[in-house]
Amino acid sequence: MSEPMLEINDLHVRFPVRRNMFGRVTVENHAVSGVDLTLMPGETLGLVGESGCGKTTLGRTIVGAQEATSGSIRYDGQDLTQLKHRQRGRYRRQIRMVFQDPFSSLNPRMTLRQIIGDPLVTTGEAKGSELEDRVAEMMRRVGLSPEYMDRYPHAFSGGQRQRVNIARALIVRPKLVVADEPVSALDVSVRAQILNLLRELQEEFGLTYLFISHDLSVVENIADRVAVMYFGKIVELADTAELYERPSHPYTEALMSAVPIPDPSRRGRTGRVLLPDDLPDPTNPPPGCAFASRCRYAEAGRCDAGTVEFEDGVRCVRTGELELQGIVKTDGVH
Amino acid sequence: MTLKEKQDRPDEAPAETGRAETGDGERATASQRQLVWWAFKKHRLALVSAWLLGAMLIVIVLCEFIAPFDDRHRDSEYTTAPPQVLKLWDTDGPEGFQWGLHVDGYTSTQDPRSLRITYEPDPADRVDIGFFVKGEEYKLFGLIPWDRHLLGPEDPDDPMYLLGTTTDGQDLLSQLVYATRVSMSVGIIGVLLAFLLGIVLGAVSGYFGGWVDNVIQRVIELFMAVPAIPLWLGLAAALPPDMGSVTRYFIITTILALVAWTGLAREVRGRFLALRSEEFVTSALLDGSSRGRVMFRHMLPSFSSHIIAALSLSIPTMILAETSLSWLGLGLRPPAISWGVQLQDASKWSVLSGAPWLLIPGLVVVIAVLAFNFVGDGLRDAADPYKH
């Protein structure tokens, strides 16, 4: 087995919510609370979870857009959490991010040439005609015609803008790309195109993806392994096929049951697991399993006390006792 | 491509993607500046005002050439002479009807009791006027010596006072031209100074937040808490009266700027706070830009048109402040001429009743202030071309 590309150890990210009059933080929001995760070179790791579970914060911390409170992110022998903005240099180019919102992520006052070429300009890597050649080359790779180099983002559709985002991320030849919900803002018809593009580019450049999404069908489509995140923690981690067929965590099961099934004849065979809207307070995490308040298998006395360890790819006290329902694979075309 | 088609085909197949809307290619490649200009053009009043301000700028630059006389020119023979009417032809000359640009000269009568001399235009006394006539020597742009004036009497000793003269016998038009240079430049330079301060401090305050923001905001509040007029008066009164007029000019401008920067700093701070969470700012940081580059290269340009609008809206305040200070005798002083200094002449009713034309500088102030406001309004409306 090869060396992991990225190793996250006990990562915590907390946001100050309130301070007292001396500037001391009195209330904190635990966005990421103790995440361990490894990324292998060349794989696509899907990271799923409902909104607010900390998956975006985790992604932002990896690329350096967010400071970690504690823990480490090891990449290439270096702990990225220890680096200041100025020191990140090389790692900033090797770990890139594709943003969720194709509208707010492109500066409306800059042409595509400026947007896509900006990483090369700031590093002084390319200038003049070389810069133009590389931008044109990258635009062609992501399926944009280089003749639109001097247009402004407002002239493009959501899908095209996301291609611009991808081009901007890949122009510095990164090794790891954190894609934060790259297709969530897009029409279903465009989604498949962008996913295919990402897959092609992965093969071509030998990329490793951390693919963040709340959409299980999208993740199933692209990921090799899937990590399920709930309330700042990884609750389950498994190979994609295994996770979808046999989820081990009740939360994963609940997520699966929410995936729409296209074939009407198969609907109703598995009941939907409806979760009560009873999220714990992120400023004051409960003891025991954070999911216990919403879990239909929760047992009083066992689930709401102590700490629940992450073992064999799942964080649940009742592992092995439960018969959980995955997604029933439809035969043939998907 | 029409809007309908665009909706029907939100994104083309991979083979032909990257095709932006070809129908409005001009709009697609138009820079921010062009879009603002297109929107601005629709605002008639603002456009007219912009032309007017453009003309005033030309007056500022070429004021020695445009003014018929030097700013020190004084004709003690004609004090408080009324404005003359520019005439294109003459019917009562010695040869009957005759073409030619001219004005009527003056005849003076002295009131036997008050000994006051009053001037009347005299149609029999013809003063010929020409373009590019020889007059007093001056240095254009402070460099090129020249003696031609745009408009003036053919014989430099003849009286040509299109807007009348002051109580000292100075040509009101020439004075007004010179005053325009001083008053407008006080406004523009003062606002630029204030903006430099406001943008830098506002940007730092909004971008970094935390205690930096706190300190800067408290300083701004301190400045805002001090009432502006007593502050101006106090600072201006503290200046030694024998100070050279150039130094005085710069000090007055700086005082005005020190009072004016706070409003802008707040506005800029608000914009930076709002923009800080935009993803393009994060992505610029991830692209490796330094914080300064992110602030002034990525964030500031995205509301530069708002800044220009705010700028043109705050110039009038500055001009009015200078005018009031000078009118009160606390700003600029003769021999320096500004609109406020000129209006000092008009502050006595006994003078004004006999010479209402001395109020013309006041009219110019009103026009300039309105023009800046209209341009500012037009720019503000045009500033956000992407909002629809």
C-alpha cells in the first residue's frame, strides 16, 4: 500500500460566537471536532453530510482558507496547520479548491484571462505570451473556447462559470483538489457534464479529489470511498459500493433513504427514515453520540453517555447489532 | 441568442460549450467602465452636468488664456461698472449699419450730492473686441510665456467688462475665471486627500476587523463628534495672517480634508466587510495574492464606481465649506481669489443695491454644486451595471 497523500489527525475548528468584555471567547461553535481522515494518491474521497455538519469548514481548512484550532494536517511531511499565509507558497499550488457558487467565486470585474491566469501572475510563474498560452490551453482543456478569454463572467452560464473555476484551480498543476459542492448550484443537465469533466481531468493530471457534497447520488457517481460527516465528526467511512449497499451507521441509513428512486415500481419497498429536526446545539455538544437525539435505534443509557469511538469505519455503539437498509441497486442502466 | 433560447439551453453539449451569448458580444467583452458609461449616458441631466464640469476643468487649466485680464488687473477709472452687452453689429455708428463684435463703452456721471460716480453704457463709444487678441503677458501652465487672450478688446486700454467690475475696478469675469480655478481645485484636491485617507483606513478597518477595526472606528467617531464649523473656524483662525497665499491654500485644503474623510472611511469599511465573505476574495487569497493585493486589486475595483460617485457627491460640500470660510474672511484672503473671496464684496447691502452683478459668483457656486450633485447621482445609479 502506498503512502497516504494527506493525513488529517484529530482536527478541530471552532468559531468564536461570543466574547466577554476582555475579548476572551466565552461561547464557541464547534464546526469540526476531531476529524481523522487520510487521502490516498489518485483516489476520490467523497465527503457527505447535511448542511452545517462542518464538511465545508473541513475543506476550507485543508486548503488554508480557514485556520485550524488544533490537530494536524500532514501533507508531504509538512503540517499545513502550522503555516502562515505567506509560508504556504508551494502547498497552495499543490492543493487547490473548486468553489460551490459559480457566481460569487468569480470576480465580476475581471476577464476570464485575469481570473484563470491570476495564480500564475501572483507567483510570477508566467508572463505575457506564455501566460496567454497557458490560459488558452487550460480553457481548451475544460471545454471553453479561448476566444472568450477577454469576456467578463456575467456573459457566461453557471456551467461555463464552473468550468472557469476548474480551470483556475488546475492551471498551477495541483496534486490535490478540494471540490466543495462543485455541482450543487448547477442544473441537473449540466451536472453530468461537469462531473465527467472532473473525471477526465483526474485521469489526465493524476489528481486526487476530496469531493464534498450533500448529494448522495452525485457522490456515488464519482467517489471511490465515502466519508459521512455528522456534527463535526466522521461517523462512517467505507468504499462507495459497500457504503451504499450496507450502511453501518443509522445516520448513513437515514441519508440513503432520502435519495430519490427514479423507478416508481421500486418505491415504497423501503420506508423513508424521517429524522426529527432535533440537531444538538453546536456551541454545547452533548455527551455520547451526537446523533442519539435523532436516531431511531438509540438506547437510553448507552448512546447518550461517554464517548463513542471510531472503530472499523463506523462511530456507533450499536455496531453489529443493527440491520440497516442501503440503497437497492437498480439493475442495468444507472 | 434570445433570452428564451438561453433558458431552453442552459449549457450546450461539451463539444460546443464555452460559447458565450454571441448576440450581445459587445456587452460580454465590455469592461466595467464601458457598462457604467452606457448606463450613465441615459441620465440626461447628469450628462449635461458632466459636460459643464468638463468645461470648468478646461477653465481651470487654461484660466490665464481664457480670462481677458490678469487677476491683478485693476482699472481705477471704472469701479463698479455694470456688465456690458456683447453686440454683433452696430447701427448708430458713423457709417450706419456695420458688422463687428463690440461692446459699448461707458460714460460716467457723478452725483453732485453723494459724489458717487455711476457708469452707463454709451452706444456712441464703440469698443471693438476680437478673439486671440494681444493683452497682458502671462505664462501658460506656468511655463510658456504668451500674451494672447481668448477674448478681449482690440486696444488693451479700452474697457471690456462683460460681467461688470468690482468695487476695486477689477474685471468680474477675469476674477471669476481665476476664482474657479482656486475654488474647484480646493474641492477636488481636498476630496482626493480625504479619499486617500478614507479608502486606506476604511479598507484596513473592514478587511481585518477585530481590534484594528475597533480603534479606527473610535477615531472616526471622535472626528465626527467634533462639530465641523467651529473646528474649521478654530483651525483657520489659528493660521498666522501674514502667511503666503499658496501655503494658506494648501493648509485650508488639508483642514477641509481632515473633516471630510470620515464618512468615506465608513462607507469603504462597510463594502469591505460585505465583500470579505465573497468566495472570489477567498479564491484570490488561495491563488496566492498578498492581503494588500486582495484588498486593492480584487476588492476595491469591484466598487470603484461607487467610490467615484461618492467622490463627486462630496466635492460640493468641500466647495461650499471653502466658500463659506473665505466669505467669513477665515479661509483664503486677497490677493488670492476664490468664489468666497469674491462674494465678500457682495456682503454689504449698500454696495449690492447699486451693483447686483457682484452676486454672479454666488450663481456660479450654485451651478457648480448642482452639477457635481447631478453627476454624482447619475454615477451612483449607473455604478452597478450587473444588478439587473
